[in-house]
Amino acid sequence: MSETPSAATGAASYAEAEQQLLARWPETKLDPTLDRIAALCELLGDPQRAYPVIHLTGTNGKTSTSRMIDTLVRATGLRTGRFTSPHVESMTERISVDGEPLSEQRFLETYNDIAPYLTLAEGDAGVDHPLSFFETVVGMAYAAFADAPVDVAVVEVGMGGSWDATNVADATVAVITPIAVDHAKYLGDRPEEIAREKAGIIKPGSTVVVAEQEPEVAAVIAERAAEVGATVLAEGQDFGVAYRVAAVGGQMLTLRGLRGEYDEVFLPLYGAHQAQNAALALAAMEAFNGPDSSEPLDVELVREAFAQVTSPGRLEVIRRSPTIVLDAAHNPHGAEATAAALEDSFAFNPLVGVVGVMADKDYEGVLAAFESSFAHVVVTQNSTDRAMPAEELAEVAAGIFGQDRVHVAPRLVDAIDVAAGLAETEGVYGSGGVLVTGSVVTVGEARTLLKGRGRDGGE
């Protein structure tokens, strides 16, 4: 067995904890086994069984929906733990208690609490490599939630479902957001193949809240639910968006829940896809209350909760003059939803894109989804080894946008400046805008840059 990359004593600082975690097997790889994480959780006393779990999978919308569910649950007076991935700016974002990410000090303490058990778990599992980065952080999250303690854990998978490390928990409610092709190398290149893997989070006797899906995907989910005796609640049949209209700072909604209709709900996020996420979150909250509860939620509670929802890096206006929007779309399905939301909620003329992607993603599909939205595209790259070099991305972009609309700036800070200059020069009376997109990492780095500058309004 290979040597564990961290000392059993843990780390002396948050930075050292980050380094030890990042030295582990990367989360971009999927090993189809739960042996390592199960062994770790057993040594920790199976903390994932100390509270009910709402478990989310899907291709897009998981993080936003998780944050909405978290806000709704907290509005009812319950204490929540939330696990999401990947992070936008800080690793601490992945583990939240009562709506707030762990502090760096608490993150360090949680890491050090489980560090002595990592080598033991790897030996017990009899594996040929140590626990991965993702498995270790999942263990930290489950331990932190038990220690808090929380009343409910809202847990987002990292990749897939059946073999995702989070799946050592047995969820009371499983939530499945729209499924499309992503991570094809690990999950398959057809939606129904991907659905089969993601449906693995559905556990015996649970309730499954499902977003609108392609028929072949819905059939796979229904088959899995029937196998384990789970109840399926589907968007469009059991719940949904009854009405939506764009509004200043977001949108106004009427949501049809499982037990009633909730009108005049303001959601401070943009796009029809976020309205659908809201309907999904509401149904998940109602389902979590249990089949014996026939009363709708208090409409004022619902309104107050949704009005407080945030989702950093998801059509987030980070700066004004010119307006710069951040969106973490990193696959064609997500990019198409973002493009539709831009048309629905903004009136940029022109809109200039700043795009930095990962080389293992469908970057051509992402670029094509924005072709009709961007007057110009500035291709760039983020700081990770997985980033596609800007010059290579430019060649692909030229085939979609034409050479005249493509600009190259390998450094992200330069790309943002080029895009802002184009938006200001070609826009009339401040009508130009910039969208930074293509990767969660690209958006996170842009967010850090733009917040640091503090120009014209910041966040």
C-alpha cells in the first residue's frame, strides 16, 4: 500500500491542512468503491447516521438547490449542516453549519480530529492508495455535523451517486436535479447511463424529489425507486413553477408545492433554471416534513427564506461600470441555461464573454451555447493544471465565433480588463456587460480578483 501523504498528527495551520488534503488523490478521479470512506466513518462512529440527510445529485443546479434547502430548513428553526462541492474561493465553503462555512480554525480542528484515523481506515479497507481528497473532506463534514450537532444535513454529491463518497449516508429525501452529460469519462456519455449512476443515492423507503427530466432518464429513476420501495415526486406532476417574471435583482415566483401554492415569492437569483431549483427545494422541504404532514408551509416563512438565498458564482453581479457577472457554467447544459437567463434578465449591449475552461470538459459545447450571446469572447485560463491553454481554446473559439470576435489573454486579470474595455468602448450609456464563465475555478479566481479591487460597488 502506498504511503499516506499526511502525518497522523494532522496539521499545524489551516494552510498546512490544505496542503495535506491537496496532496491526496484528486477529486477529479472516481474509484468505484465506498470501502475507504465506509472504513473511515466506522472508525469515527458512523457520524453520518447521527442526523437525517437530504441528499442531492444531478448534473447542474445542485449547489444552488442545496443552499435553498438549507435556508428553508433553517427558517423552520432547525440547525443545518451543508456539504457542497467544488468550492468557489475557499475550501472551507464545502462544510457549513447553520448557513455559515466553517472558520479556518474550525476547519483545521475538524481535520486534526479525523487525521489519526486516516491511516487506520486505509489499512482496514485494504486498498492500494490512501483516502482521496474528496473522501477525506466528506469524512470531515460528517464528523463536523455530528459534533455541532445539527438537526439535518443537506449533502451534495461530488460526482455521480452510487460510488460517490457521500453515499455512505442513507438519505430520508433524495433530490435529483436535471441530468445531462458531464464527467463522461467516469459516468458515461448518455443521459440514461449517467442517471443510473446518480440514482444510486435513492435508498429504501426514501422520498425522491425529481426535477423535470428526459423520458429515458425519468424511466431509470422510476426503475431504481421501484426496486427499493422509494416514493417519487416529479416536477410538472407533483410540484413546479406556476408563474415567474423577471424583477429587479432577481425574479418573482408563484411556486406550486406538494401541499399548496406559494405566491409572491421573491428569489434574488436570475433565470428560469433557478426558479425550477426553487420549486425543487420547496418540494424537498415539504417531503422532509413527512407524509403525515398535510399542511402547507407558512407562506411568510417561505417568502422570507427565499428572499435570503444567495448562490455565489451563479449569475452573480460582482461589479458595476461596466457590469461584470460571474457564472460557473462548465458544461453545455449549464451554459445554455445561463445564456437563456442572460436574455431573460439582462439587457447588455454588447455582452463580452471571458471564458476559461478545463481541458477535460466539453468546452466546444460551452462556447457554442454562448455564440449568440457574446459580441466578443476573451479566452483565458485559470491557474490549475487541468486548465486548457488559452491559445488552444482560442483556436476552438475561432471556429465558432470567427477570428474577429475572439481575443486571447492567458492571464485572467488581463482577460477581465480586455473584456471590460470592449464593453465600455462599444456600449452606449453603460449598456455593455461582461460574463466570466467556463469553470468554477475560473469564476472563483475572478471573484477573488474583483473583490480585491473593490471598484464601483464590489459585490
